Amino acid sequence: EASVWYDENREAPGGFVLKGMTYAAGDEWKVTRDGLVYGNVWRDARPKVESAGDPQMWLDHCRRLVPDERELNHIWDVMAVKAQQPRTKINHAILHGGNGGIGKDTMWYPLLWAVGGEHMNNVKVIDSNKINSDFGYHYQTEIMVLNELKEPEAKERRALANKLKPIIAAPPEMLTVNRKSLHPFEMPNRIFMLAFTNESMPITLDSDDRRWFCVWSDSAKMTPEETTRIWDWYKAGGFEAVAGWLRARDVSAFNPKAIPFATEYKQRLIYTGMSNAESYIHHLIEKREAPFNVDVICGPWHELIRQMAQTAPDAIKMRLVQPALLHALKESGWVDKGLCMSPKYTSKRHIFVRADLAHLTKAKLREMVEPEARDNVVALKN
């Protein structure tokens, strides 16, 4: 039969045998990777904008929520890249916090419309429970909107941050989409994550975090009249006006792979996201109180924890554990030099130093932590 013949010989006249499917934003229906052909289920849903009007009402609303020009221009650049370049991976997420009712959704919705149109195609709105799902249907999107980001405990906040890392930044270059009762497939990691929160402490970030750009809006709640006015304007051509403005914005100087600059809100998240024990140790380090009134410290860490427990409040004593100590040292800027030894002292000891001594060799540091070393170094006996 002709159908059988074609199935057996389709490649000779230029037909394709698909290895499988993928979701590759910005690519054609046929994606070639490593010599294999995949069917692309992504379709561009960006609405056509024939004539864009004046976006001033939206620009004013953005400035009301984000008055800092540097922060706002970064947000506008991110929006413009997503509106213009579906293949581009922005290697960080944006967390927009503020009290409920101030208009955060109202500020960002025109971007979602510019990418997904009226029906929000290629846009997924999820919550933190969906992130923990074994299935990956929510990966099939250009913009992933994480609503009401919040976790009550520091442990859960840190776990959530770790869970989001592979989605926010590439590598990994590919994500696996697990499907119920179907074969999984691989897709390029081009997702941009946008998160909203009404909580001042929704997630725990490390001081060396490179994946989050965080802004907090102190604006007053929008009145019903203000809300009606701007949404009526959106529906009467405002969406097209914003989409046209974003598509025309010059983003040639924007580097989507660069680490975003640290905002004041991000600094608050870093310092207030510690557990009680980590915060207590961080306080001792900042005040240079014993046992951190030195420049170099070394293990065994249980001895250092015992010293702190002698003066710590009862509520904190039971939570002074080694992971809390090491995390607090890292967040305070101390440098982990690893296991150190020298020709004279061949036993290895784990050593942390203040940043201004990080240039010293491991052998030098190993000798500094011995009892006969200078008084400015803690020396703990095994």
C-alpha cells in the first residue's frame, strides 16, 4: 500500500522521521538536535499590533510601584526581551513583593498579553505546590508566574529556592517534561520566572545568590476607580500600546546572562532569611564577639559550638548545630579554605578566614591555628 511504502521510504523524498516532541520557544515546528528531528509543540501566540498608541498610563503605574529608576529600567529591559526574543533565556527570575491590592498584577499583565495574547498561551500561572509535582506540564511555557510565593519556615524557604534553581537559570540547558502514562521528553530551558508575594519574607536567599532580582513596592492600595480606569484603558487599546512599546524598546545593551544587581529588598531577604541560630551566630560574627574575635577559626566545630552554647539564650542552644555555623560564616563573608595542612603540621584541619586574609596559603593558615601561634587566632584542641 502507498501508506506503507511512504512510511518505509519517507526520508528519501525529504520526509522526516520524528525522534519525539519538544517545546522550544522561538523555533520552527521542526527542531533538529544532535542529528535527530523533533516536533515542536510551541506556537507563537504574540498578538499582531498594527498601530500602538501612547503607553503613558502604564508607564506612570510602573513608576508608582517601582520609583527607583535603575530597578524599573531593569524590569522594562527584561519585559522587552521576553516580548521580542522568545528564544532568549533570561538567567534570573524576578520577585515582585508588596502589599495586596497595590497593582502588581496590573503592572505585569500587559507583558503576559504581549507574549500570550488574550488566552494567555505560553503563560503558566502556578503555585509552589505545582513546583513540587512529579509531572512537568508547567514547564511548557515561556513565562512561569509563581503566585503568592511564601513559606513559613526557613527550612522550607531554602528548599523551595533550591527547587527553583534549575528552572530559573541555565545550565541545565534542557528540562525534562514528565507526563502521566506517557514518555517524558526534553525541552530547551528558556523559561522566564516571575514571582509575586505579599510577604516580607517569602524565600531564603544566600548572599552569593545569582538567580533572583527582587523589588518591593511600598505603594498604597489602588482605589476601585483607579483599577477600573486602567483596565478599561487596557481593553480599549492599552494592551496594544504597551506591547508596541516593549517591542520597540532598545535592549541591545542588555545582557540576559548577567548577574542582576542587588537591590535593597534582596539584601533584606538575605539577612532576615536566616534561622534563629544562624542569625545569632551572624550577630556574634558582626560584633566580633567570642569566639569570633579572631581572624582565623578552625575545627573541630563541636568545640566552637560548645563555646557559643555557654552564653547563648536557652531557646537557641538546642539549635546551634554545625550546618547553622557554617552557613552563618558564609553569609558573613568568611572564606572557606577547606582542609589545610603544612610541612610542619601534617594533620588536616578545616579552616575559615576573614576575607582580608583569604590570600594566605593553606600551609600558612594551618600553622596559624596552632597553640603557639599569635593571639589573634583561635586555637582549639582536638
